[in-house]
Amino acid sequence: MKNIIVSNPVRRCLEAGHTGWKKNGFFLLFCLILFGGIVYGAVSGRTADESLLQRLDFILQTNYELRCQEGIFAALMASFASSSVFLTVIFLLGLSLWGGFFAVLVPFFKGYGYGLSVGFLYGAYGLQGLCYNLLVILPGMFFSSAVIAAASLKAYKNSLHMVLGLFRSPMTADWRSLVCRYCRSMIQMLLLCAASAVVDMLCALCFSWLFHFS
């Protein structure tokens, strides 16, 4: 009886862990791809110059001066526009038969942009740049990066369902329902991107005045 009492909770815990991995394993994989982009961008950012960040700013949102000097509304719009560009690309890739495989690369590029700004700030300003990253950039970027990773996963799954639906015999895929469900999920992701932009704006409002880069 004692063995049964002890083993049952352990078994339930292992089964729950296995179920959780099956449910969230792909999302963790996309987060790992995102992290790989951050590492690569941080290594590259230490040798990058400011002109490179300015050229990539609209897509990757690497402009630290915008948060410090242009006001909170500019930071809000820049953050939301950057996330919207990524989300638009992801949405279109998820609607094509081949796009899901390219959607896997989007989190890497998003992480690369963040890593690039982190590497540059640390290389140029040392501890001050690192603190600026932790207080101003990281909270909103963490939120938006998680949203981009989740959206990329949804695009990958939607594209995969479309591919599998073509080879089923007889065809059982409800294309209209599939696309409508996908569009609703992307609208939710867009709202989450807006929320991450608000977080970015609040962090810029609360902490950017502490830092002065020259």
C-alpha cells in the first residue's frame, strides 16, 4: 500500500510533465530559436557601429536615442510598428503552403535585432548601457518577442495543416474554418503586440531619463 501511495503522485507528475512537453515543446523550440538570434546579435553588436543600427531601426527597433529624446508617444509608435511588421510577415507566411518553413526564421531575426542593440550598448557604454537595456528595453522586448515566437508557431502550424490537407484522401480539411481561426489568432497576437508597445512606452517614461548617452 505504501508503494502505491508513493508511486502514484510520481507517476502523475511524470505524465503531467510529458503532456506539458508535448503541448509546449514546439513553443519552447521557437523560443530557443529566438534566443539563438539574441546571442548572435549580441556578439555582432559589439563590433557594429551606430549607422548600422540606424539602417535597421525601423524593422528591428534598435534606436535607443528615440526612447530617450523623442518622447513616449514616438517610443510607443516605433515599438508597435516594429512588431506589426514582423506580425504581417508571419501572417502572410502562414497563409502559404511553403511559408511555414520560413516562419521558423522570423523569431531568430527578431532576437537578432534585440541582441544587436544589447551588444552595441554594452560595447559602447559598458555598465550604463547594460542597465539601460535591463530597465528600458528588456521588459517590452521580452513581451513582444514571446508574442512573435507564438505567432510564428501558429503560422507554421497553419501552413502545415494546409499542406497535410492537400494530401488527405478524401479531403477533410475545412479550409474556411481553418483560415478564420488563424485570422482570429493573429488579431489576438496584434493586440498583444499593442500591449507590449505600451509596456515599452511605460519603461521609457519611467527610466529613460536616468540615462544620458553622448
